[in-house]
Amino acid sequence: MSERPLMVIPQPTLKRLVVYHQWLKQLQERGRDVVSCTVLARDFKLDATQIRKDLEIAGIAGTPRVGYRIDAVIASIESLLGWTNVNDAFLAGVGNLGAALLGYERFTRQGVNIIAAFDLDPAKIGTKIHGKPVFSLTKMAPLAQRMKIKIGILTVPAPAAQTVADLMIAGGIEAIWNFAPTALQVPEPIVVESVSLASSFAVLLNQLQHQRHKTT
Amino acid sequence: MSERPLMVIPQPTLKRLVVYHQWLKQLQERGRDVVSCTVLARDFKLDATQIRKDLEIAGIAGTPRVGYRIDAVIASIESLLGWTNVNDAFLAGVGNLGAALLGYERFTRQGVNIIAAFDLDPAKIGTKIHGKPVFSLTKMAPLAQRMKIKIGILTVPAPAAQTVADLMIAGGIEAIWNFAPTALQVPEPIVVESVSLASSFAVLLNQLQHQRHKTT
């Protein structure tokens, strides 16, 4: 794991860096080598100062009158985000979403390597899904401990989420990526980052309703 | 669709309201009727004033010395988020993630009703996945227009995302829920909300690295 970031990078900055990365990749595929802050600002409808500041946090400086070398910016962002190292992870809960994440090939390019999955369903235990072995949930904590796994991906139904999170923590897991639609209670220094589809859809719906009131 | 929110509710507030909702549902299942702001603040490690302010935005007031009636708060949040109405949506891209979303039963309780899916793969066209019919992508725009669908869920691979988003907009879709790992360019007044797994994992990894530096 990269040792670079000594400080917590603000979440909005991290999220913008990922978006810049996606866009720069597209520009690169179209054969572009350099890009100016002004062009980026226009594409993202953001302030050029904002972008310059975000890239500064990532340790990236542009050249006056030239702009940013796209390959250098991409490499710096990937290093900052920890994508240049691969972090082994366990996944608990092989339902529809869990299985889909096991098959998400892009993860390995973004620093995540799911090495095993865990479930309670006897029909799933012992099988492989998208090439990843599925073990009994009862084996998760001892295996995590033995293999020194620090990242757990939680894709179990909401009522089971707290129990399974506790199992992860018992196995020495320090960071939980939570897809279960529920609030987890974890002790310090365990970190939790939740992907809330409900929140995201609520944001979309609220913006849509706002647009309609503006235009009608 | 609910006509209540005339203004854009700040995204952090919306996201917290969804978390409060999840937590209050859990308290309710344990037989609780009322909850005080102080208890909520303790459970969420948030400031009580913050919670009171969020609930005020949702039009919810507590009773001094009693607190909030849990059922009333849940109902108000659901109404504000638009969950009491169901919004028909089309989904484009029936890969692993798209198929998982088609099977996500919780969506109907959160205001989303996916009524059809679209793909280019002849092996998928004409089938049903989790009970939802899959049609050819070429039929998406005319069908959206005829059925007055306003919400599109984009789960195609990144290189196809812009083209498929353009098709959605051509069909009269006004809000795109984007799961493709790419930045979309859309005209006003189209709204886009992206679920970026890469950003979310970057946040988790950054917090984990920060915790390690603190404790070592």
C-alpha cells in the first residue's frame, strides 16, 4: 500500500480527482498529450482555480502556457489514490450485488483485489463466482487473520450487516466498504465508507424535481 | 412524483436523512416509539444541532422533553425523498451490475421502479432478468418517449456511456443515474447523478492509510 498520503485528503477533492482521471484517460485515448486548466474547467464546469488547487494536493504542477502533461497527471492521481498498489480484500455476501462486484474487472486497476468471498448459503459455498472462491462465513475471521486481510467488502442484507461487520473486525479487518443499506456502529480506529444507492437516487430525484419547478 | 421540494436540498443533508431513516427503522423494529435528538446525536457521532437542523429541513419538529415520534419522522423523510411515489425508470446495460440492480427489490421502497432494461447482446434481448423484460437498445429512445419515462439508469461500459446517455436524452429522459465510470457531458436541464465506486474506494483507502499513520 502506498505510504504517501499522510493526511486525509478532503472527500470532495478525492472524488474530483477520480473524475479528472476518467476524463484525462478519455483525452489520452483521443491522442491528446497536454491539457490546460482552462480546458479542464470548461469540460467540468468548474473553476480553474479549483482544479489547480486539487491537482496541487496531488502534487501536480502545470507548466505556464503549456498546461499539464496528461500522462504525468494520470500517474500522479493513480499513485495518490493507491491504485498503483493492489489491496487484497474479502467480500461477504454473495447476493446479486456481491456477485456483480466479484465480476467487476476494473477493480484491480483501482487498487482492489477481492481474493475470496464468504456466504452462509450451502449452495454457494465451495463454488467459484467470476473465478473467486466462495467459503463459509464462519471461516472469514480466522482466514482474514491468517492472511492479514485489512479490507472487507460488505454486501449482505441490512439485518445481517452489523453481525458480519463485527466478524470482519474480529478477523483484524480495519476498513469496511459497506454496501448494506444500514448504519454500522464500529469502534475506533476502524474506518467505514458506505455506498448508499438510496442516498444517490434521492439526490437525483431531488435535482429532477427542482429542474421541473424551474422550467414549469 | 411528490411536488413538495421546491428547492434543492443540500446533498449532505439528503444523505444524512437517508442514514437517519435507516437507523430509525432499526429502532422501530426494536419496539421504540420516540427518540431524542441527544440519542440520535450519540449514535451518529454528530452534533445535536446538526440533526435538529436536518430534520427541520424535512419539516419535522420534535416535542420538548419527549423528542421525535419515530413513525412521523420516518414518514416525513420518505415523503421528502420521494419514496412515497414510484418513479418509472429504464435501465441500459445488462452486465453484472445492471442485472444486479434489476434484482434489487429494495428499490421499489425507495421510489425507483425499473420497468424495462435494454442491451445490445442478442442473447439477452427478449429474455427477462429478475422479472424485467430486456429489449434491444435501439428501442430505448422511442419507448421512453411513448411511455414518458424520465429516469434512465446507465450501467453500460465506460466507452459506450456517452452514446447511450445521448440516446436516453433523445428519448426525453431528464435524469440519468450513472454507474459507468466516466464523466458524461449533458445539456441543460438534464441532471446526472453518478455512483462512482472508484471514488468511494479511494475515500476508504485514504482513511485507512491515515489511520495507520496515526497509530504507528
